[in-house]
Amino acid sequence: VTPPAPHPGDELQLLLEGLLPDDRRAAVESHLAGCERCRDELAALRWTRAAVQPPAAEAELPPALAARITAALDREDAAARRRTRLTWLVPVSLAAAAVLALLLLRKPEVNFVDVAARDFAAWRGGSLTLELVTPQPQQLAAFFAERLPDVPARVFDFGMMGYTLAGGRVHRVNGRDATFFAYRNAAGTDVVCVMYAGTLAELPEGAEEREHDGIRFRIYRAGGATLVFWEEGDVVCVLVSSGDREEAIQFAYAKAVKVS
Ligand SMILES: [Zn+2]
């Protein structure tokens, strides 16, 4: 039986967190009923979630979780011997390893730069999809205003710079609501903007700091991309680009608005 395509991908995480809109939840649950691969992926996400949100601080790996991870790895071994489902079991194994690393390193702090760089790479790689595909900034802004009324939804127009809007998605950054919108130019250079409630003070060390028109910018390099952060009131804006560093900075200068 061929399950209805496409695989829901990152919507599984939203399903797990109860954040999926009703119509999408019905579609994903219907897909899950016919797709073993996605059912197993959901199970893997559940282990990860259980591990990174422990009920209380514990120094040792909870026995139940250890048993589940062991079971997962055993299952992978069995499947690898059959040499049939290796392609998706490798990510499951990596997820289990990530769980262990998180627990062992006990490093709860999150890094907005790495998260933004990871999501940018996921968008470029096709694993992070857009909810509204449109070249019209006003249409996307209206979508965000309806879906995320608490996050100011300013969607830039980069048409003068040769970039076309691809669309956007309601996103999460370290557990916070965020707008995520993407642009591409004719040469295939990608620019993504992300906005979430926060401050520059939450960002890691190691930025190049610049000031332009009274606005402070922090510029990072991560995952092969340039990331430019600035504040607009209570919101942090991030511009991520796969292209030229100075061009990315000039884009941020052009779109940043000083909020007193
Ligand atoms: Zn599937």
C-alpha cells in the first residue's frame, strides 16, 4: 500500500506538541495510518521530547528512557541486518545519540544563532517547508497577522534587490512563536528572515558588532551562512543569507526600523 504523499516531515513535531491546526492534524494522522516510516519517526521524536523535557533534574539516564533507546538501537540493528530500512533508521540512531549527548553534556542553554543557521539549512535542503507559498509580501503579512497576532509581521520586499519572495511559515525558535519567510534570487542565493520575541542580549559571544542609523546589529557566520541580528522593540529580527556577507548586512540596514 502506498501512503498518500508527501511525508509530513517537520509537522510531526508540531503534532507531538499539539500545535498543528485541526485540518493539518487530520491530514497527518491519516498519513500516519498508512505510513510505517512516519509512525516510527514520530516514535523517535517522542523519545527525544521525553529526554529533553525531563520531569525533574536527574544526574542519571532514567531507566525507562535507557530501555527505550536500547530498544530503538536493537531495532535498528535488526533492520540493518535486513538491509531494507537503513536510510531512515540512520536518522533515528542519530536522534538517539543526540538524546544521549544532551543528557550527558547537561547543556540546557540554547543558541539562537545555531538554531537560525540550522533552520536555514533545513529550508535550503527541503526538509523545512513553507505553509504559504506566495511572491506577494502583503499576502504573507496578512497570513502572519492572522496566525501569529502577537508577533509583529513585517514582511520585507526585496524586489528592488532582485530577490523574489518564496513564502513563509509560522515557525518556532527555541519554543517561541516566530515568523519565517524566504527569498531567492535568479542566481539561487537564499535569504531568510525570522522574527521572534527576544533580545540581542540572549545571543552568544563572537559577533561582529556594527551600528547603522542608531540601530545595533550583530553579525555571525554559522553553517556556511551569514546571520545578521537586530532588535525592533521586543522583537529580534534575523536575516540569514547564503550569499555575500556585505550584501546581507546592507539588506538588514535597508530594512531595519528604529523602534524607541
Ligand atoms: Zn510518511
